[in-house]
Amino acid sequence: MKKALISVFDKEGIIEFAEQLTKLGWGIISTGGTYHKLKDSGIAVTEISEYTNFPECFDGRVKTLHPKVEGGILAIRDNEKHQDQMKELDVEPIDLVVCNLYPFKQTILTEGVSHEEIVENIDIGGPTMLRAAAKNYKFVNVITDPKDYDLVINELKESNDTSEATKEYLAAKVFIHTAHYDALIADYFSNKVGISSPDTLTMTFEKKQVLRYGENPHQKANFYARIQDTEGSLINAVQLHGKELSYNNIGDTDGALEAIKEFTEPTIVASKHANPCGIASADDLCTAFKKAYKADPVSIYGGIVAANRTIEADTATEMSKIFLEVIVAPDFTEEALEILSKKKNVRLLKLENISFNQYKSPKCKSVLGGLLVQDIDNKLFDSELKCVTERKASDKEMEDLIFAWKTVKHAKSNGIAIAKDKTTTGIGPGQVSRIWALENAIKQGGDMIEGSVLASDAFFPFADCVEAAHKAGITAIIHPGGSIRDQESIDAANKHGMAMVLTGMRHFKH
């Protein structure tokens, strides 16, 4: 008689699966709560302690860690020496292991849970059985996912065994599952003891969405979610309307989300290809949207809009006048949702706590053959601002300088942001030369540039940017400083009566 060892925390479908096994003539061994559930359902089942002739002990911490269990799983069936040892030690083969693990993930996500309870939900025997069965997959079937019950039963019915391809598939799922499980445990303990830069890094994510394609149609892509630290992120957004998000939608919307988190007043961030193309703050969201649209009415078309207030009917009416790919906001009124839902293709995302920005998880960027990992850039300034010119920035200029600084932080380097009245008047992102970034921003802004202020994500190595800014009518500049030629730029600003403020902190974004 073939034997199956069943020990599951998630008991979905296990009764039906066990019934099918017994009909096929299999014997079943089981543990703890699984044993009682099967027995109470009228299924013939042997308790693990009866099978091993050794009691479950230490509050259930030791149940399946026994040579009769591990030997029955690991013994190589076509190895004569192993077969002789099985007879000598009275070890019978176990041909199927069905196991899923203590709910460690659910435990760490439970509010107020104690460290002791978390530790108690670290499964030991389960991963050991799973890995043993997966290692010996040629002879042992192993199931960790209830979705695979039908696959195994159907093949057993057809040929009294599963195919080698199925065995390999099930084994692969085991190692994926246990690696994910162990990574969660490692992450929990690392955070608890403050290991922020381990010598080996193992990160784990769960699939949220299979995407139609990646950046281009010939590339496959998926969207994966962190287990924790997702508050206020796109992972937690609820889609209310529109087609499913694409790879580029997700990347671009994430860029807009990062920018919107900088602002506390009612603000709109319009973004294209993960770069801001129009940002505006105002006393109300509708006014902010009109200002952000006017800042760059060309680039916003087919772009992403993020808002940090509930979108109401007046704002929705203005938004509905143009084509937008994605609108993300803390909420939408019923009237706003009705207005925007008439646009078939726009994706409407509700994201509560959209302004949350205190993330503990690092920012990661893949490179060929490796991974770059750094802290999230969730600071704006690292010290007091320092005005280094003869003319000091007015209160109004300082307000706009800080607004422009928040904007340029989220433009790709080399980045320039020009602003006036808490509205961008020109943005020059992602240029190989800083003067080119400035020239592009000035060209984009046109007549709006006069009387604006300027922010640069890094220092000016030459005075050329100051000269170009003055010529365009810009009155004040904010940048990190730190160049050996800072004085050259300061002198140029003094010559033209401009104010210059240094932050002492740069915001490259590559």
C-alpha cells in the first residue's frame, strides 16, 4: 500500500483530496489538527505518533522529525543498499507528502503580535519534510499548494503515479515556497536586531499581477509586491475603473506617487515617463489641476495624474477634457467617478494614505548581473538653508524655491525645475549636461519663465546656468552647492541681483 503523509495548516480541499487517495487504495498518515479533521470526516488515517511509535512532544514542536518519517521520504527506491537499510530499520516508504506551513506571514502582519508568538509560528518539521520530498522527487510526490491536488489525483487515476515532469514541477514549487518562507523569517530577525546591510541579501515578493508585456510588446513582465511596508504605495491601490495597468503605467504612476508625497497643500502632479511635467499647489484641487495643466498642456496628454486630495466633480470635469492614462488619488466622490468613468480607457486608482512616506524597506535597482540597494530618499533638506548672495530671497521667492526643490528632486538627473506661484513653469529632466537641462526648461516655459525661481538637483560647475537663468528672467536659484567653483556662480548671481540659496544636500535621480 502506498502511503501519504498529510500535515497542513491550510486545510482547504484536504478532505476531498484525502477521500480520493483512499479510494485509490492509499494509506494516510497525519499529524495534530489535520489528523483530527480527517478522522472526524470518516477517513481512515494513522496518527503520526502511532506510526513512529514515538509521541508528539514539546507542545507539538516535534512531530515528524523522526527517522521513520525522514527515512521513508529520503530513501532512494532503486538503491539496493537503501532498500536493505529500510528493511533492517523497519522503515516503510512514504510516497506522497502533503504539507503547508505555519502562517508566519499572517502572524507578522497581525497588529500587536508578540515576538514570542512570531517565533512559535516558525515551522521546522514542515520545511524539513518538504525539502526531503523535493530532494527525492523522482520517487516522492510533494504538494505544498492546494491548487495542485487535482493535478496529482488526475495523474494517479490515469497511471497510478505522476509523470517525471509533474514531479519536478512540484519539487520546484517546494523550493520556491520554502525559500520565500525562510526569507520572511530572515527579514524579520534582521530588522529586529538591526542588520541593514547583510553580506548576503535575500528578498522575497509575491506576484500581484501578470502583465500583458513589459516596456515593449516583445518583453514578458510581472508585477510583484513586498509582504510588508506597502502603505501608500501602488501595491495597495484599488482600481475603480479602466483597463488593467501596464508595465509602463505602473512605473510612471510610481514616479508620480513619489513626487506627490512631498506636498501637503492640495496638489496635482502630472507625470510623463516617470518625470514630472507639471506640478501645482493651490487652495483647492481643481485650481491646482488647472495650473498643472497650463504648466505643460502638451506633455500631460496621455500622462499620469496624482492628487493628494479626494477628487470631486469640478476637478473630474476638468480632467475629463483630456486623455489621461492613470489618475490616482486618495478617493473619488460618486459624481467624480461617474464623470471620469465615461472615459473608457482611463485607469482610476484609489489609494488611501497616499502621502505616507516613512518606508523602512530599501530602494532597489537591478543592473546586469546584480542589484543596487540604497535607502529611500525621503528627506528634503539635511540642514538649514543658507542664502549666500548679497540679495536675500523674499518670502515669496523662498516659498517657490522650496516648491521647485521638491519638484526637481523627482526629475531625472541632470534635472532643472523652474517655478512661480507654486506652479512649475519649466522642467528639464534627464539631460547629460546641466545647461542643456536648463535650456530645455526655459524653452518649454516660454513666456511663463519671467519672474520664476529655479532649482537644480546638483551644484553648478560653471556660471553658465546662472547667466542663462538671468537672461530668461529668473530671479532666484536653489541648489546643493559644494562645487570648487561655487563662488563663480555666487558672483554671477550677485552681478545680476539674483538670490541664491544652498541646501547642502543633493537629489540625484538616475
